[in-house]
Amino acid sequence: MARDRSFDGRFFFGVVTTGVFCRPSCPARHPMRQNVRFFQDVNEARHAGLRPCRRCRPLCDPQAAIKDLCRYLEEHCEERPGLAALAARVGLSPFHLQRTFKAAVGVTPKQYLEAHRVRKLKKELRQAKDVTTAVYEAGFGSASRVYERADSRLGMTPNEYRRGGGGVSIRYAAIDSPLGLALMGATDRGVCFVQFGENREDLIEALRREYPAAILEPAGDSPPPPFQQWLDGVSGHLAGAKASSDLPLDIQATAFQMRVWDYLRTIPAGKVQSYGEVAAGIGQPTAVRAVARACAGNRVAVVIPCHRVVRRDGESGGYRWGVERKEALLERER
């Protein structure tokens, strides 16, 4: 009655008046109870003289179909198949495919295809003789389209990525906060590094490990206005004055990490959610461990507020920069 998709494949139901059998999640109108029969598998349903529903297609394994479709998209990332063509390939309606694919993978087929193109682009940028060749080999129609959205795809332009971050300038400044020493680094696009540490030298070395080919330079006494504004935002948050979740970021991430991090920035200051609540909030309630890994991979403390995520029982759980600091951050925000 709830059309719960988690029961798909575990049993089937048939309607004797219409002569069809369906998945539990079939969107068709509910039949009268006295006309319903239940079956453990499709063979039982067929033996009872019922045919498969054309709407929910019970003979099609949606999870297997989605896996096959993912492989197809990866092998044909240079092509641009439409949603209708992809749906016909797996025997689903375009709407059902879009919904099923996103539920299983976390992104739409178009987003999955583009993400794979970006992965291929990164590989080609390291190997091809020039940027243009890499762009077309990865399946992008033009270099201009890649440059237009380079920030969200690569965190830098294709040329900068090709050079391993070489030529990218990162300014940095130390922050003496009530929660300990921190270092903020930023490009001209936004904040790319905020971490806590025991001393300035170790923090600068950590920044260098994150961006080995970048040009690192101290901010000095008169940094550019945007940098000073971002630095004030982080410093103010650490001092308990204001939140810094609206600061611009210049970071590289997978599509899933970015979805988690974007969601974390919507949690109000001083409030907490469990890893399960965050997973449900991004539309993937079973991805609790993946959410935890995304939080652990956060390189921008405070700005991406992973300290607002706790265990289901309300305990603090882990924190990259220490549980005591996590609790102190929450207390200051409250």
C-alpha cells in the first residue's frame, strides 16, 4: 500500500481482474483487496496465468539495468544520448529512469555522464599534448564550455590543472583563535584551505602538501580586500562572532562530496544533525558511511561545517581536528 521500493524483487502481487502482476512499488491505482494475489517470484505469477505489468515492468531488474547503463555511459561518454534513448535502452519510461537512476546513483544520467567526462578530461589533461586535444578526447563539444564552468568542475582552469596546480597563487595567513592556531589559504576565486594545527610551520607544510605545485605566498600586512574579508569571516566565526558558511570556496570535490558539503552549509549555526539525517537530506538515506567519508575529507574547517554532524545517539563522534574542538565550536555557535 505504501509502494515501498525496498520490497521490489522480494515479492510480486497480481490482480486477477486485470490479469497482470506488478512490483510492490507499481504506481498504478490500488486494486480491490479481494482481487489481489501474492507471489514469491515472477514464475509463480506467470504460472497463475498473469502477464507482467507494462507500467512497472516487473521482469526488468532496475538495479541491474542502472548498473549496465552506468557502464554504457562510461564507455560512450563522448556521445550525447538523450533521456528517451537511454530509457528505451533499459526498457523504462524516461520519467521512471530519471527517478530510478537518481535514487540509485545520487545524480541524474546527464550529471553522471558529465562527471565521467570530467574524470576523463583530468586524465587526458595529464597525457594529451595540448588542452584542446584533451577537451575533445574527453567528449566535450568545445573548449569554451569547459572553461566557462572550470571552477565547479576542476577547481581551476584546464591549463592550471594540466600543470598540477602550477601557476595558481594561494595566499595564506595564520589565525590565533580561542580554539587554537589556524591557517587560511585562498586563491583569487575563494577559500581553499582552513585547518587547525600546533604551529605555523606545520600548517604551511600541510597547505603545501594539499597544493604541491601552487605558488604559496603569505598575505602580509595589506592583503587584497577580498582576502581580508574572507579572513575576517573565518576569524570572526572562530571567535564566536558570526558564521562563515557563505564564504566562496575554491575546492576540488566529487559530485557526491559537493552535495554533502553544500548541504552541511545549510545547517543553522549551533544546530546538529546525524549522519543519517544528512544522508536523507541529500536524498540518499542509505549513504550514511559515504556521508561520514565526505565529512572526513573536508579540507576547509568551519567554512564547511562538518562539526555540526554527530552520531545518531547524539554523541559528538569523530572530528578531523579533535573532538574537544568540535564541541567547543558548537558551544560557541550556540
